Amino acid sequence: MKYVVTEDLSILVPRWLDLQSIPYDPAILDPVFFNSVLERLAESLRTRCFSDGTMAVDAKARHEFDYTLRRTRGTPSKDEIWICLDDPMLMQETERSFSLSITRCVSPDWSDLGRGSRPGMPGIGEAETRSVETQVSDCVDRMCAWEDLSTSSLVLVDDGAFDGHTIVMVMNEFAKYGFFFQRVNLGIATRRGEETIQAWDWPKSNEYPYATKKAPYVTNEIPYTGSAVKAPDIKEWVCERDFFPGVPLGGKVIADPASGQRRPSPLLVRGIPVRAQYLQDWGDIVNWASLTQGLNWFTLDILELSIDLWETIERACSRHFYVRDLPSVPQKVLSDAVLMGNSNILDELWVPLLAKMRDAANRRLFPA
């Protein structure tokens, strides 16, 4: 069995800095540095969480993963329309491709609130403030204006599928308007994910008025799933960013539980989204990352690695970052601030604060 971690900080961090118009030295934030971060993460997983050797940790560098994606992605042909999930950092929107912003949201107590829009998505623009339903509706409106729609094939594209549920959700949303995908292109897919997608059928309810009849622009009702790499032996597949506090798109999105599971709305603090990382006491590491051993040691390793990461980012940018500058605020930072009665937590320097939180975790592990 394999535990797969895919690198993404090498793209997300520079892209975030560019979007914020923050100059940086690319010779410092280079592929060698980001590869070292990935390898240190993988080594901590091997030694702390899987020291018994029962699990092989497979760390896929960005260039490896990009190659995997290109094998199935390529570019849309003139008679195809691509719907891409959360992927504008890898492929920009074109006349024949659209990006949707979708992620799994959790409540402040980490219970599941379903899927909603992804706040802070690079390149998504205002999509982060719109529900999934609204994004799909807008996409359909744009496609219906095309004269060649009736001869076009609809293709759903994603970097991969673990359980396939997000893919199915998107297919259901498009089915409401009578749009059915001819093909699903994935970079990586587990057997479970492919089986879930291939088992999809027309939804049968009043909510899907077009699902019981074939609209003139439907090309194929049952999707074909193609993936570059099939990985039935994967125990878990996690994006590198989800372990690191404060990085772009890192961790689960904390949503307002009052918004419900139908349309979860991300919580914002001074307009900044709140996220929970895959670390002990920072998020539900057991259920989100399928880790059960060495969690305290692993968390200490990653906090130390996070400090190195952010110190390197600051050196590359020749500036310091405050908590208010982060692309997302870790929920752990906010909850600790409430306990300490600190109402000015967003105005604190980020790296010194992160070091304090590492030291606090260290004291809990090694009490005097």
C-alpha cells in the first residue's frame, strides 16, 4: 500500500506572491528548495507515522505530477468543451475550457458540511464567493450561447479522484440543465474513484427536469473515465499544502455551520478565509490524512518545516509577513488567541508566532 503526497507549493506560493504584487527572488524560491520541502515532509511521514514499514510513502514532485496530468489532459480539441475542477494554476481558462472552484468544507468543530466554493483560489476570481450551483449555472449560460454546442463533446477534467464523489456532484449539477459528460479525464485515480464515477446514472427526481429526456445538446449519457495512472493500492492521497499553516489553499475550509450542507459559506476574518491543517490539534489529522501513529512528533516536524518555509519566503521577498497578510488564517491561531484573550492576533508577525506555537507544542510533548 502507498501513501501518496503530491507537491504543489512550488506553484501555489509564487502564484500567490504574483497575485499580491509582491516581488521575490526566484533563485531562492527555486525547484530545488521546494523539492527539499517535499522530501522532508515525506521523510517525517516515513519515520514518524509509518516507522513500522507497513506503508510506502510516495512523494511526487511537481514535474512528475505535471507529466502524469499532461498524458490525459493535453488541450481541448475544437469539438470539445472542458470543465476543469480547481485547476487554473495548471491550466488557464480558454474559449473551450472553464474552471470551477469546489472544495470540501467543514464546520468549526471539523464536522463535514459538504462541498462548496474554494476561497482564495488563484485565478478563479469572483468564483470563490459563488456557490457551486451558481458557478455551474453561469457556465451553462456561457455555453448555450455557442452556435456549435450541439456538436461539441463535454469533458470533465481533474487532477485525480480518490472516492469520486466530487466528480459525481459536478455531473449531477450539470444534469439539472440537461448536460451530460462524454468523458472524464483524470491524472490519478483509485479503483474506488473510478468505480464511483462509472456507476453514475441519471438522477431521477423533480430537481432534474432534463434528466429524464435527452436534450438536443447531450452527447453521451454515461461518462467514460480515463486516467493516466491507476492506483488501486493507494491508502491515501494528500496534497502537500494541506499540512502547512498559512500557505495558499492549505487545509480544510472552515465554513459557517448555519449555512448548512446545501451551500456551505466559508468563514472569513477581515475578509481572510479560515482553514484547518492536517496536524495534531490543528485539524482532524486522523480522518483527513489517515494518520494514526506518531502524530505529535510529526506535527512538531511540520511546524519546524513550516518555519523554514516561511523564513525562506520572507528572505526571497525581503520582507516580513503579518498574520493579516496570509492567504488564509489557521483556525488554530484564532482559537488560541481567544483562549489568551488576544484580540490583535492578525497584527502579529507570522514567523515569530509560528515559532511560539511550535514551542508550545514541544512543551506539551516534553513537559518540564
